[in-house]
Amino acid sequence: MSGKGLNVAIAGATGAVGEEFISILQERKFPVADIRFLASERSEGKKLEFSGESIKVEVLKEDSFEGIELALFSAGGARSKQFAPAAVKSGAVVVDNSSTFRMEPEVPLVVPEVNAHAISGHKGIIANPNCSTIQMVVALKPLHDYSRIKRVIVSTYQSVSGTGKKAVHELESQVKNLMSMQEIECSVYPHQIAFNCLPHIDRFEDNGFTFEEIKMINETRKIMEDDDMAVTATTVRVPVFYAHSESVYIETEEKITADTARELLLNAPGVQVVDDPSKNEYPLAVEAAGKDEVFVGRIREDLFSSNALNLWVVSDNIRKGAALNAIQIAENLFETG
Ligand code: 25A
Ligand code: L14
């Protein structure tokens, strides 16, 4: 790291995640010497604020990374594939938000609370996991360390912001139009998302799972470093703007009582327990939005299997699920945290 900070580039700076990169770098006082904002021609010349300075957005190109030490990517998978190698060639370390490199064996897939040790093995690219996976493994790691998790069954309730700004606008305008008896347009999602639930996130695979489900399955096993963990997922889009919710069922080798689980989670990094049914207290998407923590509640023992627990896990998908986790990786990497 150079004297007063790092030279940073953000690819996809004008997107939902890109904008969050910009605010979190400032909030956490990440040591930035120089910053470059990159996006498509659509945003060229647009000005964005950083630490009181107004900075012009440039078009993302192969030669955008000269002198850059840290490149944060969230401009879609195709752009990562095309431009991340160029950034690495220029000497930058890339923290990539897309799914492009996540399962490549030589690419670390990192959630700092779970496997920060994997960061040091990087060869230029570090992958930021899928948003739904990140919040789940933050909640599961302390339980897994206490007694190995053999099986995970998860159903997700995912907000539209994960798909980007256009999806946020689509939900907004569908709600407005439906409330005033007007026609709606479905362009981002194949069906109406307002007042609806779509059991479909990302493309369908030949085996009947969606790619979002496959990512949760594969990435959980890679991050938890346990090839024997059986995971299944059903991922569902719900008409929520920010924060994903998850119903998680786990089976462990030894019994973990609900009280022990609560105790383990109370002491876990990045977790906040919200679990007081007598006061109607449980994690909620609208309360998790804009926050950093993974919120866990509804912690209860299964009624039939003796070594099984049910949990409700909620977190802001754009923060811990994307921008915050990527910046925590960078903080670990450059020891700036
Ligand atoms: O399918 P893909 O390509 O893999 O990506 C799908 C979408 O998922 C989001 C991101 O949405 C992306 O478009 N995304 C990606 N990774 C994510 C993650 N880990 C993720 N969401 C959550 N978690 P987004 O709209 O929020 O951000 C897009 C950013 O990428 C820049 N970009 C797009 N194409 C580019 C490019 N940069 C360089 N070269 C390219 N070819 C994009 O910049 C934005 O920063 P922009 O200048 O294109 O967008 C400026 C504004 O225009 C809106 N917009 C986007 N696409 C269109 C559009 N407007 C009209 N038509 C479009 N086709 C954006 O919403 C933004 O406000
Ligand atoms: O990071 O919610 O792989 O539509 C791709 C799908 C991010 C969320 C990823 C969504 C996801 C996105």
C-alpha cells in the first residue's frame, strides 16, 4: 500500500452495488489515495461525489486500470469476464461481485467472518459470494464450529434490489400502476412481481434447479470447506425492495439446543440476534435494510429430529450481501480495517 492510501477503481460505479461501494468506502474511512469510477457509455461523464470531490464516470475499458491497486467489480458477469483479467495484468487485485469466477478452484470465495484465511491464497482475483449465501454462512458458521452441520434446507425470500436498479424501478412502477388500475409492464422479470412471489431467480438449469439455488448449494460447501455438507435450496423473489430473508433448517452431528444456538450466535462476529417472540421480535427486512449485520431469530428446535434447528436469517443484500462484504475482504487483504 502506498503512503496515504490505495488507488481504487469501481467497475459498475453507477449501479445499485456500485453506489453502495462508494458510500461504504467513505463510511469506513477506507484509505483511498485516488479513485476511478467506471461504467458503460450510458453513464460516461456523469459526476459522482467522493470525499467532497466530484469525479467523472469513465467508460470501462481494458486500459482503465493503470496504477490501480484495488478494483471492485459489480457491472455484471460478462464485464467481469472481459475486464477482470486486464485489471489483474495491470497489477490490481480484483474483488469481483459476479458469479463468473466463484467456483474456480484457484479463486478464493470469501466471507471474512467464515474463511478470511482463504484470502491470502489469491492469484489476483477474489470472488465475493452470492448475497443469499453470504448471510446464511455468517449465521451457520458458529453453529457448524460447535457441531458439524450435516444438512441444510433453505428457502429464500429475496428482494428485487439484487437484480439491480431497473428491478427496483419495475416493482415501484407496478405497485403504482396496479393501485391506480393501470396496465403494468414486465421487463426485468417474466411475471408481475408486485403483490406476487416468483420461485425463479437467475436462469433454470437442466436439473430443475435455478442457478441461484445451485450457487447457494455449491458456494456454501466451498466457503464452509465441507464437501460432505448436504444442501438444498428454493430461492424465491418477493416484492421487497431491500434485504433478503431466509428460512433455514439444519441438521447437526450433535444436538444443539435452541439456548446454546442463541448463545453461540450472540457471540458470533457480524451477527445480531433478534429473537423475542413474547414481544413479537424477530428479524425483518425493512429493519435490516441499510444495516451491516446478519440478523437471526425464530431460533427453535425441530419437533421430530433430535439434532435439528430452524432459523430465520435476514440481511441487507446490497450491503453484507455485496458491497460491504467485498470491502471487508479488501480491508483484510490490505490490513486497513
Ligand atoms: O446480467 P448481468 O450483466 O450479469 O448483470 C445483471 C445486473 O445485476 C446487477 C447489475 O445491475 C447488473 O446490471 N448486479 C451485478 N452484480 C450484482 C451483485 N453481485 C448485481 N446486483 C447485486 N449483486 P445494476 O443496474 O445495479 O448495475 C449495473 C452497473 O454495471 C454497469 N454496466 C453495465 N453494463 C456495462 C457496465 N459497465 C461497463 N460496461 C458495460 N458494458 C452499469 O453502468 C452499472 O454501473 P451503466 O452506465 O450501464 O448504468 C447506468 C445506469 O443505467 C441503468 N441501466 C443499466 N442497464 C440499462 C440501464 N438503463 C437502460 N437500459 C439498460 N439496459 C442502471 O440501472 C444505472 O442506473
Ligand atoms: O450474485 O437477485 O450471483 O437477481 C445474481 C442474481 C446476485 C443477485 C449473484 C438477483 C446474484 C441477482
